[in-house]
Amino acid sequence: MKNLRKIIAFFTIIFIAGIYLAVRTVNTSLQQKETPKETVEIQKDTTYLLKSEKKIKTV
């Protein structure tokens, strides 16, 4: 009976450690910042639209 309790405790510790590592990994992946890339794309689109708008007005 003592061996059964040891086995259950061992697997419980492994299970809790696995949950902790999974939560930590997901949390770090969600906190990554990717906003500069989006900002650059928006600026490129805006300058393209401004140039095309000028071309339309001059024609």
C-alpha cells in the first residue's frame, strides 16, 4: 500500500510539473511583440496610397 501511494505521488508531481511548463511556454509565446512589423507595413501602404493619389490628381 505504501508503494501505491509513492507511485501516485510521483505521477502527481510529474503531472503538475507538466502543467506548469505548458502554461509557462504558452504565456511566453503570447507575450511576444510583433507590432513593429505591422507598423512598417502600414507606413508602406500609406506612402503608396499618397503617391498614387498624387498621380491621379496630376493627370
